[in-house]
Amino acid sequence: MANQENGRGAADTRSVRTVSSSHRDDDSSLGSDSEVNGFTDDRQTDKYGFIGGAQRYTETSAQDVPPAVLRQREAKWLDMLSHWDKWIIKRNNKVRLRCQKGIPPALRGRAWLYLSGGKVKKEQNQGKFQELDQEPGDPKWLDVIEKDLHRQFPFHEMFVSRGGHGQQDLFRVLKAFTLYRPEEGYCQAQAPVAAALLMHMPAEDAFWVLVQICDKYLPGYYSPGLEAVQLDGEVLFALLRRVSPPAFRHLERHRMEPVLYMTEWFMCAFTRTLPWGAVLRVWDMFLCDGVKIIFRVGLALLKCMLGTRDKLKACQGQYETMELLKTIEPRYMQEGFLVREVLEVPVTARDVDREHHAQLKRWRKNRGELSFKSPPRMHGALHIMRAEPPRGQDLLQSPTIRLELPPPPPQLKKETKRSRKSLKKSKAVEEIPNPYSLPSDRPPPPPGPPPPPPVSSHKGAPPHQPQAPPPAPPPTKESLQKSSQSLSSTEQDTYL
């Protein structure tokens, strides 16, 4: 059965031997396991790395950005990442707008690392992941993690092979989290989140982004009891009353608890629900603006599926409604349509906090205190940056490819303002006559253009010969003093 889920035949044993012998040669998750694990067939992958399945790319599920527009966006994001603290603090609205348009695929992993605060966390805990990676781990969590590895994106080339690089790095990241947060341990919903991160970044970066998501974006979601998810389910249901009253009345009439349909949405951040193009766009906005994006996506889907009378006619009971929400129509999950709907949902971070406090007060009244005390929730990159101000070296980029360019020759050095200014002055001084001229020197030409020669009124008259100017008188003492003063002035000094 496992072999069928992963789309493999009898090649598993051969692939495990190949990877086990070369695992440490490359500890990065980036890349395909198809050739490494012995696959020689001609299976075609889409631009996201999917070989098949419902999340595979189609022209109707995702939008293609023209290459020229993509290059412009890459240049803008490279500039932002080079001055990240200034952009987030001073021009946060511009960063949000660019996240809504979609982060360029080539820079998505690096942008997620910076947006989530994982870059700062990583630099402030140098060597921590390597230390956790070398520890054996708790056996009770290791067995559960190993059983879940083959279930994560079985149609993606990175995780298609049992024992491949993708599954091994996923195991390392999840095991390290159980050691980093032993009070929370491991939750099955963490696996697709970590796998989505590994598709875009190395294992160490994916670990720190996962830590930020669990601690800052979705605190308490993966703790025992799942009380934080249940509480946010009540928040979602209360917000639905304002966004789509027909959908709210229908769910209330059939007594459908929010945890029945929103648990997988929220805990997996829609990685197991939407087509992959839409998942990436949702995550771009989610890591920028926080959990309000997850609420907006849920509200938009409920409104599209249950927001009109015509749609409610096909949902006469709880079972029909659940089946409808499990099989959302593809047109509502199309990347461009869904992003527009999400941006139009009138729910802000303040609305989420206000409703969260109201539902928490009701929870304490009916059920008592929460058993797990989760840290306060941060609404996006700006709040995380303000809560944990980075040091200068924490945001420095470390490119994997460096070009050592030879220094430019002296004649090609860029001119400074001072040299250009002195050059202009030297040109102006060259026109000044020499006040210390010798008697043998020719006198300078008079200023201004020479007068035109006179036209003779008689035919055949010889042309007028210009008279030679009188010789210059020898310099006097006064002229010498005057000339020395002009040379010493700053307006005509060429040595400054």
C-alpha cells in the first residue's frame, strides 16, 4: 500500500541503498531524488516539482508571470533583502504589497527566512541545529515521525522516494523540533509545513522558520489538546457571521462545529488543501501579515461554497455540507481568483485579536483555563521585527556563489567630486594670461570673437590688411601685486 501511495514499484530497496551510502555528501533538501534513488523513467515534473496528484500545476490553477516582470521583481527583492531592517520598519506597506503580488520563485526561500524572523533566530543560535541534529532524540517521537514521512507530498519529486534526501531532511527537522520544544513534542500537522519549507530552503533554515511559525504565527496549535486550534475555530465562526451571513446560518442550523472543517486548513496552513500555486501565494502573504491571512482564506472559501442560496440547496444536511467543504471547486482555489477574494475580505489583525479575547473569555467561563500556556501571537514580519530587534550582522546575507573580481586599473577609477571640481577649475585657469610674460612672448589674443573683415566698395581693391597690435608694456609693480592676489584666490586655485 505504501508503495502505491508513493508512486513506486519495486525500486524502493535499490533507492534506499543508494541514499544511505551518500546521505552526508549533500545535506541540503534542494534537488530531485529521482536520479539519486535509481529512477530512470521519463516522468515529467511540473515547475513546482510535482510528478502528479491534485496539487500538480495546470494552466487554470496558477498564473504565469512574464519573464521581464519577474526579473524586475527579483531586482526589487534583492534590494529589499540587502536593507531588510529599513524596509520592514519604514516601508512595511511596500513590502506587504510586493508579497501580495507574489515573491519571485528564485528568492522565495530567502524571503520567507527573513519575513518570519528565522534569519535572526538562526544567527543568534549558531550551531544549535547541528547540536540538535547529532542528538539521538526521544524514541517515542522518532517512531511516529518515521511513520509519517512517506505521507508528506508523495507525488513531489523531493519526497517520492523512501529514504531519499527529502525524507531524511524532513526527519532531521522534525526530530530537532522535538528536542528544541520538548513540552510540545511532535504533531502530525507539522510535517506538511516542514516539507513545504524544505522545498525552498536547506534543512537548517527550514528548522528555524518552523520554530517561528510554531512560536510566533500559530502558537499553541501543535500542543497537546489542540486548544488553540479549537479557540481559533470559534473565532473563525464568529467572523463568518459578518463576512457571509448565509454561510453562518447554514452551519449554525446544522450544528457543524468549526473543528470539523477548519482543523486541517489552519494547522497545515492550507498546504494539503489548495493547488500549489495558490499555497505559495497564501504563504507569501501569511508570513508577511500573520494569521489574519489564514482566517481570510478560510472565510473566502466558506463564502464561495456556502454563500448563496443556490449552493445551499445541494447541502440539505451535515454530511452533504462536509463533503462539499472537502471537495472545494477548483475555480474557487485558482491562484488569481483566491488572492483577490482574500484581499477583499474585511478582516484585520485587530478584528482577530478582539474576537480572540471575546472567545477566550467565553472559553474560560465554560471550560476553565487553558491547559497549555502559549506565547502571545505576532501578526507578521513587522511585529516580529519590533519584538526581537536584530543586530547588524544578523541580517547579513551569505551568498553561495561569490565572484572575485580583480581591482580596476588606476586609469579606470571613478572620478570623485573633488577631482571633477579641480578639473573644471583648471580649464578655467588655462584661459588667464600669464602675468609674468617675457618680452619675447607673444601677446595673448584679445577676448571675444575677431571682427569680420570689412567689405570693399571698389571692385578689384586689395583686401584690407589688419594692423598689428602694439607691443605689450613691461609689467609694473602694481600689476605684479594684482596678479599675485588673483592667483592666491580660492576661485582660481587649481591645487585645492
